[in-house]
Amino acid sequence: MVDLRSDTVTRPTEAMRAAMASAEVGDDVYGEDPTVRALEERVAGLFGKEAALFTPTGSMANVLAVRTLVGVGEEVLCESSAHIARAELGAHAAYTGLTMRTWVGRPVDLAQIETMFAPDMGPFFVATRAISVENTHNFGGGTVTPIEDLQAVRRFADDRGVGVHVDGARIWNAHVATGTPLDAYGACADVLAVCLSKGLGAPVGSLVVGTAAAIEESRVWRKRMGGGMRQVGILAAAGLHALDHHVERLAEDHANARLLAEACGVDPVSVHTNIVVVDVPDAPAVVAAVREHDVLVSAVGPRALRMVTHLDVSRDQAETAAAVLRKVLR
């Protein structure tokens, strides 16, 4: 079975399992797990930030990150298909009491952001407190947000005294695809959420990355949300192993995605990273048809098909899937 539904379906490699089994651990709620501390310090350093906080999920990391910038009855601006707006089950409103306004179109559209931005205009209007950008953009087909666009958002936010959140669930893919240093991405954001359990292949885990004050506040809220963990160094060890061994190999996933795109009649140049979205007349029918040939893909709309390459899809498997897709779509 070639599973292209998501890069979240990967399983730990034997080397990663060995690292997890031998991890030194302690009680992380007390701040005494050395492996977690090592992971947090390393990731904070990679992005040029003061501190980081390990969380069990990317959704929790995003909620914690955004709430350091936006409070009750305040708003964050984001693109309409952003993960925080579409795929986190209203968690930001439920936990923080914030609101969202969205633009439609490009992952970053500064003209629309300028139009939507609402300064503090008294008791009749919701005030904008942050802008959220996703990089890479999941439902935008894994597109990379150029560093120049992020820097423009940073300047806009600084001029108006608001924050910038980057949902960097797949920022490792953006880094490998473009060569942009991770700390350059970090410089564009007040706070980031980055994930270990997608392209990097760890079984669990994301991190909030930002100032020491933001992370201290997030640590309290993580506990409040039920996310305080104990001997979690076993999971953090998988993240450290992934950072050592699974970052540069993301280029292989990107090449495999372009192979799939070409088989589906999509211009491979338009595929920036490891996600391919294809417009088809009947997405559920295609999902069912390729499953008959032991290939799993996702319908992300009635006419939208999504495929995601990852650590557990070899070049040979990608070629097999490409042949099946070419035949079915023909």
C-alpha cells in the first residue's frame, strides 16, 4: 500500500526507535526532563528565538502561540484556508475568545491585509492584534511563502504595533526547498509553531517558539489545557533524531511530489514542496479507484484531490503510484 494521504502517517524508523528507547527522561511538568530541554533549546536556537515549548500536537502549539498575541474579543487576520481557521475545530475561539477575519486568495496578500487591518477604534470595532501566515501553506498545495512576503508582513506589523504568528508546521520543507535559513523565518515572526510529526517523521510533537515571556505564559496554558506531560523525553528524543537525520532528505519528498504532479497533468514547477493538489471532476471517485490499486490519496473537496509525499514513500513507490494515477485519471 502506498499511502499518500498525509505526511502524518509516517512511522518511526528503527534508528529513531532506538533513540527513543535510550532517551534520558525526567518529569517535564517540573521542568526536569533533560531530553525535552535539549530539544526546546535546540529548536529555539535554530529560529533565533529565546525559548521553545514542546507540545503534543500542532493544533495546541498554534492555539498557544496565537494567544500570546491576541486576547479575548480581539482578532487575528489570516488567509481563509489557513489551518488555524479551517482545521483546528474553532479551538482559538473556544480557548482564547478571539475572533478571526480572513482574506481569500494568496497565502500572503499585503493589499488585503492593509484593507482589513483595524486599529483600536474604541468600543464599537474589534481591534486587530496579529497577522497569521502559514508556511508552507497546507491547503494551498504546500506552497512556500517567499521570505520577501514575510518580511513585508513583518514591517507592516511593526509599523502598526501588532504581532506576527507563523504556522510553520512544514517550515522545514520551505527551508529545504528555498535554502532560506530558519533564523530568517524566525526573524519575521513574534511567535512560531513548528511540527516534528509531518515531514520530519517523528511520531508526536510540535513546539511553540518565541520570547521567554511568551513561552512561560504558554507553559501555564499548556498545563491548563491538559497538555502537561511527564517523562516525555521519549518523544522529544524522536524530534532530536529527526532534526539530525530527516531535514535534508525532504528534498527527496519534493522530487517525488513533482513526479506525481506530472503524472496527474499538473505542472511540476508549480509544486513547491511535498503536497500535490489536483482538480478532478469527482474526487471521491478517484480516491476509490486508486485504492483498488493499493494507493491511498485524499479528497479535500468534491473536486480536489490531495497527495502528500513523505519518509515512508520511496522513489519506487512514488513511481508505482504515478502509474496508477496516470491510468485512473486518463
